[in-house]
Amino acid sequence: MELKVARADVKSKAKKIEVKKIEEMVKKEGSVILYFDRDNSHKDLLALQDHFENDGKSFYMREVRYGLAENEYMYEVHIL
């Protein structure tokens, strides 16, 4: 599964990251905070949550708004 990482610039394209890469980051660091783009489906993020919770990790996700427009948000994910 691939997920889109949050954009650094509004006009840029979102980069993709594989779940295996996220697993490596969690294994190396112990805990990770990631920001995902609004273009990701909520279903994919819930699948990511199930994946890490099945591995015994804690998973916290929330929506972060950075503007007043309806589409100005991203997902913040903590994996511990």
C-alpha cells in the first residue's frame, strides 16, 4: 500500500511512501510522527492503523487544519 505524504508547498505534488518504509522508520526510531496528504482515502489510513495495531503498536490519527478553506487540512499520525 502506498500513501501520500503531506505536501511542503500547496502547488507541489504529494510524494508517496510505502508501508514497508514506514515500518522501517518505526523499527529504527521506536516512534514516528508523520503527516499525510488530504488526497489519501480515510479507508487507507484506517487500514494503516489496523496494520500497526495488529503489530502491537499504538496508533493515533487526527485531522490538522492549516487554513479556513474546507480542503486545507492534512492527517497527523503518531505511531508508538
